[in-house]
Amino acid sequence: MKQTTTATPPRRFGISVRTRIVAAITAVAAIGLTAVGVSVYLVERQRIMEQVDQRLHANLDSARFIVGEGNPEGPDAGTWASSSAALEAVVQRMSPDDNAGAMGMVDGTITFVPGFDLDLDLQHQGMFAQHVERTLGGDKAIIGTYAEREVAWRYLATTISVEGSAAPEEVVFVMVYDLDAELSEFDDAAQMFIIVSVIVLIVIAATGTIVATRLLRPLRQMRTTAERISAQNLDARLDVVGNDDVAELTVTMNDMLDRIDAALESQRQLLSDVGHELKTPITIVRGYVEVMDPDDPVDARETRELAMDELDRMGRLVQDLAGAAALHGPSPVQLHPTDIGDLVAQIVRKAAAIEGGEVSAGAVAEGAAMLDPARITQAMLQLAQNAVTHGGGRMEIGSSAVGTQLEFWVRDFGSGVPDDAKQEIFERFYRGADAHSRSGSGLGLNIVQVIARAHGGSVRVEDAPGGGSRFVLSIPRGSVASASAPVPAPAPAPAAAPRPAGDMVIPPRPPLPDARADEGS
């Protein structure tokens, strides 16, 4: 037989999670640094521009003071001989800051410059002088910006006029600051900020890569483990490191692998058990058919009856398997507020229809509970059938409230269950040593256990006082706002043999087509 293998789908390559995390962190840091740098640059630029204007205003006040003070020396002390003399004194006595220059203009021509070198030489700036003359117009003083021929200057121009002065009566004093030079000092700091920011981004990217690599290592291990896992190999597990969210995810993954392993093992065991259970009746039928004498009517009839009996047993097995599979679906139970007394009364009536059963009602808990009445009925009837098959048929059915748990129970009066078998009897396909046990499907009590677990509860068997066994189905009672409306009580049944005082006795009746219980284990 040719062996087929499942091809592993090709891995799609793309940008890894680590790369995206590091890129996102680095991008956010870059955006933050850029926002800080731009904000600081704009604020500092505005501050420098305001400082330049403040200095220009201070120079304007100084020029006015000098002109108002008059000539401190000579025969004309306290006054100026002419406007030009006052302009020359202002130009000579002003002390410009760094990146600044000063000049005096007469009739649009630069006439006076300081007698010492300045950072900004305005002696040959004829175009600038024309710009100032044109911009000043009839104003006494202006502060403006000159940006031509790759220069950007901020300047103050003010007229100086001395009463009674010889022509020219009005002259112009100009103070200039080189904005590019002023801002260049801050540009050096901005360049240093850019260099430091690049270094910081590199450090952030490197640190993010190291941290992301360490944090995502369990995820890579998960991927590698998932690639190794197959239906034939589910032993691989992840190492739990640390106590963070990734460690919790690792624990969850291991738990999931345990559940998958258990489910597959249960599936393999089920297939093995089903194969074994079906093999026996098939072998029996085949063996009898092979040796049957078709010419002997008695032999043919006996073989037919045996084959029909084995086929019925196979049919019951398949039916029980289908019922058990339905309980493993996504919604095995539908919880509804249910009156406990009404439910137990209906179960007692239905159990009385089981052939060979002799049912009595025991104590019943009061109130309501959140449960699936159909599934609880199915489980209780299965326990009732079990009492008929293994406990002699006489049974007692009731319920009780124990704390937050609600217990439904079926008590039989048989020989009891050995202690070493009280857990095994709820396993799938378990059968006792008696003949009745070998005739069932071996799934009845297992279905009861599945129904109990679907309700969040459990099932157990315990020895009953005075002999026999007591099967207890324990489930959480749940939260019920109010009990459901009671249904009419079942009609009383004819009296039977005497029973202890306080017991309601329902004698056995012929089986009903719609109330036949599944055959127990």
C-alpha cells in the first residue's frame, strides 16, 4: 500500500513581529524627538528675533539720548552745531553688539561709519542704503527686515534733526543686526541635537531589538513546537520561563496541548473499543452463519434469532455512541429554570415504565434550579435502567439540596458495587462480571457522567444503608430569580405491596413506546 504524506505548507515570509515592534518603537521615538526639536527650534528662533528687536529699541533710545544731551565739549556745549554733527556723534558713540553694524546716511548716501571694526561692515552697502531711504519715507523711525543678495538683516532707521541746523537738516542713523549670524549660534546647538537624537534612536532600536528578541523567544518556541506536533507526536511541551503574560500564554498552550492529546487519545481508545465491541458480534454471527444448515429449519431459525439479537446489540451500541457524541458538542445542555419537585415526579413516572422496575419516590428538594431537564431526565432514567439491570428492579428516586449543589439520586436494593469498581463503572465500555453487564453496550453510566460534567457537576456511587447502592448526580444549583410555575402532579397509581411508611410506591407497568430508557451498562 502506497504511503501518503501530508505536505507542509510553505511558510510565508514577511516582516517579522520583532521588526515591526522595533520599527514602531523607533518611529514613535523619532516622532517625539522631532516634535521636541522643532518646537524648541521655533521657540528659540522667536526668542532670538525678539531679543534683536529689543536691542534695536534700546539703540533707538540711546540715539535719542545722545541727541538730546547735546555736544558735551566745545563752545557749543549742550547743543549741536548741525544735524550731521549729531549723527556723527551717535555713530561714533554707539557700541553695537556682536553680529551688528551701524552707519549714518545723508541724502541717501552712507556718510559716517564707526571708527572701529564691527562684525557687520555697512560701508559699501549702497543697495541697502537705498532700501532704507525708500522704506523710511516720511517716518521718524522704523524697524524692518532686509533680505536680498543672500543676506537677512534686521535694522533700525531713525531720522536725526537739529533745529536751526545747516542743510541737510535731517539725517538718518541706521543700526543693523545680521539675523543669519544671530541664528547660526543656535543652529550649532540644533545640529548637535540632531546628532544626539540619531544616536538615541540607534540605542532605542538596539535595545528594542534585544528586548523584543527575549520577549518573543517563547513565541518562536511555540511555532517550532507547533511545527513538530502531529497526530502521532503530541509529547512536545513548552518551557515556562518567568511569570509574565508570555509565561501565562505558554501555560495555556501547554494546557491546550494536554487537552488535544487527551482528546486524541480518547478518540483512539474509542475507535479501539468500538472495533473490539463490534468485532465480537460480527464474529459470532459469521461463525453461526458459516456452520448453519440451510436445509434444517430449526437450525436456520435459531441462527436467525441469534443474528437478530447480535444485530440489535450492535444497533444499541451505535445508538449509544451517537448519543454520547452529541453530549460532546458545542452546546450539550440547555439550562432553564426548572421546578425540582415537578422534574423528579416526571422522572418517577417515566422510570415506572421500565420493564421490571418497581419505583418509589423518596425525599425531594424544594425550589427551582438552572439545569437541562431533558438531559437530567435522560441521566436519571439511565440510572433507573441500571438499577433494573443490576439491582433487581426495586429502586427509590429522589433529590436533595446540599449547600450550593443539587443532588438527584437513584437508590437500588441489589448487591452493591465493589469499592474497587466504583470509579471504573463510569468508564466507557466497562462491564461487570455478571451476565446482565455483558449484554449492555457499556456506555450507559458513561453517558450519565458526561451529562453531569456538562452541567459542571459530577456523578458518584456510594453504599446505601441497609444494602444496595446509591447513585448520586450532583450539579450546581445555579441562580434562579423565581421558581417556575408548578405543573399538575401526576395521577396517583394503584397501590402495590406494602412499603415503609411515608414512601409513595408505583408498581411496574408495561413499557411505553415513548418512555423506554436506554439500556444501561
